[in-house]
Amino acid sequence: MIITFPFEDDPYYSAPQPVSYTQSNAAALTTPALAKKYFDLARGVAGGVFPVGTNRFWHGGVHLKGTKPIRAIADGTIVAYRLDTDYTSSALDAQVRQDTPSSATSAPSRVFSSSFVLIRHECEKHNGISGRYAGAHFYSLYANLMPAQHLHEKPLLPPFLTTGEALLPVSALRGDEVEILAVNGDGHRMTKVRVTDVNKEVKVEGWIEHLYLDLDEEQGPPVPLAAGQKHRLGYPVCALYANHPAERKWRTRDKVMTLSYPVRVGEVIGYGGQTDSLDGALSDSFHFEIFSAKNVLVKPMKPLVPLNILKPETSHQDYENGEKSDGMGKVWLTRNADLATDKLSVRSALSAKDIVRFSAGSCFVSAAPCLKDGTANGNPSDLICFKLFDLHGTRYYAYANQNDAAADGRDFVKEAWVTLTTDSDWVTRGWQAYEDNELNNSDDAFVEDDDAVMRQIINIAHKSSAALNLDDLHGEGVDALLGKTAVRFHTEWDSHAASKRYQKLKTGEHPPLPKLIDAQFRAFIQDMGKQQFWADARVQTDGVEGPTLAPLDSKMTTENWHFHPVGFLAQMRECLTTDAVLSEEEFETEIRRNWIIGMKLVEKRLKQLEPWKEPNMPMPSPPASVPNIVREYATTRSIQNRGHATLWENFIYWFGVDPNTIIAPSTSRQSRTSAPAGHHVYLYMKGMKDVFRHMSMQQIQKGSLGFEAGAYVWQGACPEKPLVPAASGFKMECVNIACQYGLGFKSFVRSDAVDQNRMQTQLHEISHMVGTTCADDKVILLPDGTVDSWQFNTTTAYGALGARVLAEFHPEQAMANAENVAFFIESAKDEPVFNS
């Protein structure tokens, strides 16, 4: 899941971009730089601060100002909105003017906007425990947005507000061909297409964004889109827009509307309207808020120990209340610690100069349990150390607890022990969570002593012996401290019992706000009521349940958790960026590009293998001249990993037999009878194509797994039933595959040798899926007496060299090994007529 900031450009268009798109410099900023920018924005809009506004009301978000379009911060579903026709005149302002005519000035009457958009986000993870789905569920709220009257002339309009009341449902998959019917060259980057529904076999015409098309940007500047062209989809779609936003087919206005409307990250949802500030009304500003029903993101966890991560596919941490976390992520130090740059074995030459001090909060890509000599072999009880990889791939070593470090006996390693947590442990990473009654005595909308509340929050977050004075509470550094704060209090958007909750305004017990007479108090409640939407929006508990990922339908309590929205975005971006060398957006862009390239390679192989489609068909004759594929390791004890330019050569090289050889692949989960090798691989390609066609971005799980591996798939359970796109709605089908890559895994380049890269890793993992090859990770067992100079025997056949050794000695194993299948597919790039 991509997490971005509400004013930034759509991250799908950040570098690298097609030349036809405008480059976004802002979206390419680092997370710390973006967070600082947004803290500065919030500070510049005095009045709407978190968690207590300058009016001393509980305030669940911040106010931001900017003239750029506001964009959805993540994939999700718009569950409620209100679009006012125009600004509403304040009843309170009118009443005050009426009651105090002597104070009337030429200042314009106060107006406000009740327009808002509420988006539900579900960041799902499957941690390998059958039937258990958990994750970070939250809502993002964008309130006080610009009314329709002022949106009308904006060049870039919110599609969901301006394309009609309903989407046009269609099930179309990656690789499906669409016909271009019309092109609109404005900033919406949308094209009208004709799509065939894969289930109903009916044609649907509507508008689609260019990013869903496979425009072959890697082959140079794309040919300008024009009516009559045919293109393939590079991404599954479930619906088309009925109209172009420029047609301004407005949705229902001036009332709260509930719906279930899919929205992708970066999609325009509105513009800043008007908020109140210390200096009066502030144009081009809006209220931005993040809230959730449960405090699952801030529950304390037990420290991570080696035994927790022995099995990567089930790795997790435990909450202190007995529940389990939502899976592993990157690893963070929760204490200052000394780490060794070499193995901790007493046999090594480790000395004090090999010890490096790291501070609490330091981030590592992964942690692997190991012995003191750095190996993972041995009994679980002997795994008393961690091997840590930093963001640059450097290895460090430390003991898993203080007792083992002390038992080492060397004084300079007595602090070489770590307490680790993953991204799931938000408290230890810095979140400070409070119930409102911990900060405030009254159970209403007001904060009795805002300075005392702020002092209590900041003194704890400050983690320093230096005392803070009241001036510090409004200093620049306070924003960063508040950015790690979550508070549970009654939402300001609930109108139920409002007269009681705001009673102190009527009695004058909430200075510096003035006492309101009865008519003014009624006008205040009237103004508030027009902006409050909670009951009408029927806000549901965030989250889903069961393998179907059905949204929970229970009603959310009005007491919910509010996170500092800027700090929340910064933390989520860091947690979801798993590759050490790529930004989050670049990571997602590469995944999507690799899916397109990978599917084309699979399709090429599928077409080549059609002569072996049926097991009993007459087999084709081999080419007139096939170079001899030498069994290199068996004879010369070396491997060159040579490139080959024909199907026949590559088939023999990666599987050890030619396509006509009768063989039974040694699969352990899906038995295969003896048949031509070409037939088996044809079936593999057919299944893999189906998976590639269905995969959708939000179902890909990213996260370091706490061990030294590139990726994994929870084999046999994902999916547990055939892929049926019509049955899955917006999210298409759930294909659970982890896409965190090892530090040495490079990007796919057509001209590079067939070797380990990030796309090959995806091919490897998809070959594990039920319905594809259901391949395994085979162990190389060399015949007795084999000279094994590179020590392949008893190792897993990972990497190009290991896969080739397996093919030389055990073709029946190679045909059921994920690496061999993946390398065979990738080798299609070296054969004629391949366009990536």
C-alpha cells in the first residue's frame, strides 16, 4: 500500500515517469523532508492544531493550506461525503451581529463549508496463520472542502464527484485488450475505452485513467493515444467512469451521502475550502484527520526474540495482552546498543574496535536468529544471537538478551545485546497513546487546561531530563514530538447530545471563549450540526474479518483514536518502504512494471509451448541443429551461466531435458504423471498467466520478514479457491505474495544475464501458487563421489548456479523447483521477438 501526502502528486507519476507526464519534484522528496514540509504547513495555519485547538476543544486533526488539488493518501473506499453547493453563512455570526450592533464592522459575514470526504483504508496482511487476517485499518477525513460552486472552473476535478452517480462495473484483467474510443488531453489523463467483461463477455464503454494501460514506456516515448488504437491493460480494473470529469456530472449535493466508491492513492478528491484561524477566515484550507476504532496500532508488544522468527511464513510478534501482531516488518532497536561488525564467536578476532554504538530507534532491514558464529544451523535453543542488516546491507551481530552478553565474558560486548521490535510496535517506536481521561477531568468537548495537557504529552515524548517551559509548548520542535501522539476522545463530528457536550459555552465556564446567550448558543449548535456527519455517515468499525476480507459492519463508537495525521503518514511511509535502495513509490512502480514484463514473458513461453498443449499430441521434431548443452558442473566443476537464444536450448539448460522427454516432475503438493516435459511446462505457464492477470497492487504484502530471504508466498492457502474476478469486487482477487527483496537483488534489465533480480523473485514466488506449478524449493543432493568444489550438496537450489546444478543431476527435481521455472521464463528475453 502506497502512503502519500494529501497535496502531493500521485506517486505513480513520480520518477521514473512517461515523458508525457509532468514530473513531480515534491512527490520524490524523502519522508522526513515531506513530514517537515507538512508540519510547517500545519504550523502556518494557526488554530487547527492537534490534539487541542486554540479554542481549547479536542481537535482530531490539523488544518492545512494550499491551492493544489487534495489527493487521497492511500488506496481505499470512499464511504461518505457531502458536497455543498456554496458556502453556508454562519447563524452564530448573524446572531452576534444582531445582538451587538455597535460592534458591527465592514468585515464580511462568516461563512463555512460542510463539504467533506471520508475514506476507509484497509492495510491487510496475512501472517501465515490459517484463517487469520489482521492489519492496520484506519480512516482519513478531509473536511471543510471547497463547495461545488467554486470547484466548477478548476482545471482538475475530482472524478468521483463529477462523473455521475455510479461507476460502470466491469471485470477486466491485466493483458486484456481495450479499444481507444476517445482521448481527452487535459490534466485528468483519461481515455474512453471499450472493454470486454471477462465473465459476462459483454462490452462496456467508459473512461479510464492512462496509468491502467500498458503503454510500453520502456521502449521509448509512447505513441500518442488516438481513437481506433488497441492497447492492453497493464493492471486489473473493476469499473470505468461513465463520463469524463470535464462533463461535470455532479453527484448529489447539500446532504451527507453514504456509498462504497473505490479510490486509488493520489486520486483528486477536492480542494481546500475555508477554515477558522486566529486571524479570521482562512481560504484554501481544510481539516485533515486520521482516526481508527481500535488501538491495535499502539498496543505494547513483547520484545522480539529469535524463536519468534524461526519460520518466516508465520513470523510475528506477540502483544502483551496475548494477541498476535500483524506480521513482521523492518526491525528497530528499542534501546541503545553496541553492535559487532563481525561474528561474536570467541574464535573470531573480534576486539573493541569492532564494536559500534547504535541509538534506540535505529532501523534495520531484517534480523536473522543465529549462533555466535553467525550461522543459523543448530538447535533453536542455541540461537542466542541476531544477525542484523542495515539499510545499506552491512551485517552486524548482537546477543538477543543481556544475560547471554554478560556470559560472553569479554567486557567490550557487555552492551552488545538488543531488544528488537518490528513496524507493528508503534508504541516502542515512539507513539504515545492516551485516553482522554488521562489528560482531562471533564467528559465533554473541552480541554480544561490545554497547557497542562500539552506539557504532559510533550514531557513524556521529549525523553529528556531537560525541563520544558510554557514557551517550549509552542516551539517548532514540538510538532515533531506531537507527531508521535495518539489520543482517544469523543469525535467532534458527532452531533448527538451536542447541547450537553458544549454546555460550558452557555454557562461561560470555558474562557477565553465568551459566554453565549441562549439565542447565540442555539445558533452555535446549528452551525456545528451542519458540519457534523457522524450519524448520517453511519461510520463502521474499521477492519475486515475472515478469508473473504468482508468489512466489519458494526457501528464505530464515537470515542475513537486520533493520530497526529502528519506523524501517522510519516510512520506508515517508513513502515511500508521495505527495499533498502528504492523509495516506496519507486518500489510499487517497479512491482507493477515487473508484472507487465513477467506476464509478457509467460505469454511468450505459453505460445512457444502450444505444440505440447496436449500430452498425447505428436511431438515436434527438434531443431535441425541444437548446440550441445554441456553438463558443466558434472564434468568441469564450474558453471558459466551462459545465455541461450532458442527455446530448445533454454529448456534443456534450465530443466536438464528437452521438451520431448517423458518425465514426471517431482512435485510434493500436486502430483504430476509422466508426460512430455513440454506439456508440464505448458501447464505451468497457463497457471502463472492466470495469476499475473489477477494480481492487484493492494493485495501485495511488503515487509522485511526477519530472515535472509527475498520473498515468500503462503503456499497452498493463497488462493484457496479458483480466481473469479467478478466475485471479488474492487480488490479483484487476493494473491498473497511478499515482495520484500534481499539487499543484493537488482532490478530487471533486458540486457543483463539471466540471474537473480527482483522480477525473477516474483516469478519464483508465483510459481509456488496453487494452480500454477505449485513448485517447491528443492535441495541439491549430489550422487556419492561427485566432486563438489563449490559445495552445492545439501543446499537449496537458489540462484542461477544452484538451479543449473539441480538441472544437471536431477531433471525431475528441476522441473518442480521454483528457481528453475523462474529462470526459464526470464530467459525468454534472450530469444527473438521479445518486447518488454
